[in-house]
Amino acid sequence: MSVSVQEADFDSGREAAQLVAGRSDVGAVATFVGLVRGDGREDAVSAMTLEHYPGMTEKALEDILAQARQRWPAVTGARVIHRVGRLAVGDQIVFVGVASGHRGDAFAACEFIMDYLKTRAPFWKKEERPSGASWVDARDSDDDAAARWST
């Protein structure tokens, strides 16, 4: 279980491979890669700047991984990488990878980690558009996704 908050890009294939390296108890690996999205509109996002609170952010991500491991004991490993700094449309933002003995646990833990990351990790996003830059507010849909795990 490991986390990284970094400016550098990542190789998702290499990260997924490291989750199973030297292990024979892994039956599934689920991964998620989030990208900076433009939407094709005239005033579409052209770039995004992500900021975080060093130390606090890594701790929050580690806590999320620990919660996933507690919920799904078959999880054998997990990796979260979140980029910060200025990113262009199409750039990778986040990698979540989960290795498990069983596919259901891998999928569920991966989704849980991403839902909690979106709502509980201290990141701030500023979108750049032709009309100007603005900070992004939290979305109700992200809170709704995370809330389903509380039952």
C-alpha cells in the first residue's frame, strides 16, 4: 500500500505490474486513471492546476487505503498516485490500482478509494478556460458516490 503526490507523470502499466510482482496470491488487478477532460465547448477547460497541503494530503490518502484494506481483507496491495501542478487537457491526473485475490474485491476497493479520494483528500483544483480561471467547487455527485459506502 503506497501513495505518491507528485508533479511527474506516471506509467500506469508499470504501476499495475508492480502490484503483482513476485506474488502468486493475486487473482485480479483493478485500475483507474483519471485525465484532465475538455468538453468540446467554446469555453472548454484548457488546463487545470491542482494544489494540495503537503503531509496532510499523503496522510489522508494513506488513511483511505487503510480503510479499503480493512473493508476488503483479500486486497493484497494498493497504489495511489495523484499529480499536482499545472496539467493540460489529456494529461493523467490520478492512478488508483488495487490487487486482490478476487476480482469483486479489487473492483470495489478501487471504486471506494477513488470515491473517497474525491471527497476526503485535500486537493484544490483551478480550471483554466478562455474566459478565465476559477476554483472548482465540490460536486454533490461526488459526495453521493462516497456516501453509498457508509452503509
